[in-house]
Amino acid sequence: MIILITGASMGIGRATANHLTQLGHRVYGTSRQAFGEQVAFQTLVMDVTSEESVRQAVDTVVAQEGKLDVLINNAGLGIVAALEEVPEEMARQIFDTNVWGVLRTCRAVLPTMRAQGHGLIINVSSIAGMMGLPCRGIYSASKAAVEMITETLSIETRAFGVRVCSVLPGDVKTNINQNRLVALSGEESPYRALVARMNAQVNAEVSAAAEPLYIAKAIEKILKTPTPRIHYVAGPPFQKLAIWLKGRLPSRLFERILFIYYGIK
């Protein structure tokens, strides 16, 4: 298969690009900046926040390969901030990457996939997109948007032979801690202690999480599935349990569980 993966310079994207290349697929991995070292897969410079950059990268793959079988939308940014205090520009940056970035790449590949009569789009979302998490509301909202985009696109493109699904990882040990946007509250802010504690907790959970290869293997299974499900949850058992509980418990009771887990009174 000819596969295009966004955000392949590190983390989930890098692990997936390496894994799928080892399986014999022809993989193109993208990054906003040129890769600084030799890798096993083909590399492209592509900024998902630029429509021109996205189209140039997609056109390059199609010109070289004559087709494009799979798009894996993995590029994304994290953020920790209180909703009341998050700078508007920072929130826009998250949505421009996590939401509009997905739309730009989908729009760029769909004409080719329609013309060839087949294609698969896999959007890497997050378990955080299934619930509003303290000090991660902008991130949760962006990933929830990806879930709705996935569901709608799956319906709209079915007649063209294009399949669309999402993967919702839980915590993954990646470099997201170094790249995450953080809006620490000022000394007079009522959210100062909460934001600082949530930032430290998120960093600790990511540092202790499983390696990203488990997501790469989940994506491998999707590629081998003739009729993929719309959503695939991939994460630690207790995070999968959280989604199950949210769908079955009264909303205030589930919220209370989050209060307890995050130590919020």
C-alpha cells in the first residue's frame, strides 16, 4: 500500500511509519521541518496548517506513486490551560492543527481516492475527545471535533469506496510533553494551583505510559480489516473503562469520578 502519515517525525507517527515500512508498505512520513536523520521511510516536509503545503505534499506522493491508498492523520498538538484563561491565539493554534489540519489533508487526498475508487483515512484522535478533562478542555474539544468529522466523512465518502475511521489512543509515551502548549496561570489566578497540578500530572502520566508501538500495531490491524469500525479505542484498561462508564452512568456521577481521580474538591 501507498501510505501517507502526518506528524511522522516522532511519537505515534514515527513508530507507525517505521512499523508499516517494516511490513512492506511504501510509507511517506511528513513533518513541518526536514527530518534531521536518515529514516527507513520516505520523508516530506508538510505543514498541516498550510493548505498549499498540504497540497504540494499530496501531489508529490501521487505523482511519484500514481495512487494513494491510505492517509493517517496523526499530526497534532496538546495543551494545558484553564478555559477561562486560555489565550485565544493558543486555542486557535490547537484547532488549526488538530481540526483544520485534518480537514486540509482529507480534502487534498479525496479527489485521488475517489478517482481510483478506493482509499482509507485513519484519523488519530484521543480518548480525551470523549470527555471534558480539567485544564485540557481545548484539547478535548479539538479531538471531539475530529470524531464528528470522522463520522460525517465516513457517510459522505462511502459511495466512492473510501473508508474512514478513527483511532483513540490513551496515554502514549511520546515527546508531546516537550511540544505541549501550556498557559500557566498568574499568581493572582484562582486556577493557578489547579493548572500547575494538572500539567504535572499529565506530564507524569505520559512519561509512564506505554511506547507508541501499540498504536502502530492497532493501525496495522485496521489496514488488514476489509470493513473497519468507525472508532477504535486503544489505551490502558482503566482509560477504556472510563469511556464505557461515561456512556452508562448519569453525567453528574461520572463527573464526580473525574473529581476524585484528579483530586479536585
